Amino acid sequence: MKRTVILLSLIFALAIALSVSVPTLAAESGTTGVSGTVAGKIDVTAPPTYTFSGDLPQDVENAFDVNVKTNARDWHLTAQADKMSGTEGTLTNGLFASGGTGSLQDITIIKTLYTGTDKTGGSGLDIPIGLSQAISDGVDYAGAYSTTITFTGVID
């Protein structure tokens, strides 16, 4: 029994000595910062055509909607169109347009129709477009006239 106790004491002493003298392997850690950039994007969708119902002159408060989708905080929608023209020539007056609750503006030069101050969400924002086309009696010939409006979304 004495031998067993001595033997166990030696094994125990050896185990303690080894645990103290052998360094513990500690796990090391590191960190990595991750960054990225989300590019600003803006998409504009307008109907392919619009026809005034009836003869000109016409003032239409909500002729159609233009949809804008963007992830930008600050943006605006512009419009530009040449004067309406046809086989009889070009109308004297330019086409006027408005966006949202804004006032009508001559869009023969680029005009801002709407200013946005936040992203629009996945389905976008429908902006009602008003149109107005005046004629000059005795100057503009009878006939069919047309033009194309270019809507552009701009991130500020």
C-alpha cells in the first residue's frame, strides 16, 4: 500500500509539474473590417405615348404618371421636348408640363418638374404629369402635330 501511495504521489506530482511547465496554447484571433459602396441608381419609366383627347388647345392636369425608382436621398426629374410639329409645320407655342403639384413650365428647354428628397422604395414613386399646349389662332395650321418628351432622372 505504501508503494501504491508513493507511486500515485509521484504520478500526481508529475502531472502537476507537466501542467505547470507545459505552456497552454491560447487561440489567437484577428479582426477584418469590411466595407463597400452602394452606387446611386435612378430609373425613370414613362408611358410610350400620350394623345390629347380632342382638339388643341388643351390643358390636362394629370395626363399620365412617370415612375421614378431611386436609392438616392436627393434627386430630381427633368423634362424636355421640341415644339410639336407635323406636316403643316411647327406650332408657335412650346409644350408646357408640370410634375406633381408644380406649375406648368415651357419644356422646349430642360426644366426640373419634380425634386425628390429621399429614396423611393421598391415600387418607385408615381409622379403625375400635367400637359398644356396652346395654339395661335390664325397662325398655326390645322393638322396633326406631335413631339417626344424626354424625362431624365438626375441624382444630386
